[in-house]
Amino acid sequence: MSKMIEEYEAYRARMNERILSEDNQAVKRFFGVDTLTYRDGALPVKTKEMLGLVSSMVLRCDDCIRYHLQQCRKEGVTRAEFFDIFSVALVVGGSIVIPHLRRAVEFLDEMEKQ
């Protein structure tokens, strides 16, 4: 596993565990709603993850982008589909998305090396 991916996954897991160890029902419920949202429903998981990736790029959240890149890949999103997703994010978000696109492609390249 690449160092970039390993560090991201370790940090995310460690901090999620830390956050959820607190006795705060609102935070725990929000995490639960997030999990429920990405289950199969009227839309399949793959579609929801692609929507999550576009939204994350438009909102310019690099951690979220990495997470949804990984989930999309698990759902079988192809490189061509990723670049269609990226094009939607650019049209919706504008040129300010370009730095996040660079980092998304870098992370995608790292995932594809595995």
C-alpha cells in the first residue's frame, strides 16, 4: 500500500474512533445518518458514491474526496467514469476545483498502483 493511502486510512480510522469514543449523541447520530445515506436505496451505492465524490470536489474537501475515491473504486468505477465525475465537478464548481482535481488524480493513480 502506498504511504499516501496508508497514512490517510490510519488517520481517518484513528480519529473516527477518537471522536466516536466521546459521549455525544448528536455526533454519533450524524455519523450514523452518513452511513445510512450511502446504503442501497432508490439509487444504488455506486451512484451515491459518485454523487458524494462530485459534492466533495465542489465543496473542496480533500479528505472527503479521498474517501469517495476509495468507495467509488470499491463499487467498480472505471478510470473513464472517474474523469466524467471530475468533469461534472469542474462544471458545477468552476476552476477553484482544479487544485482538488490534481490531488484526486494523484490519489487515484496511487490506488491504481495497488
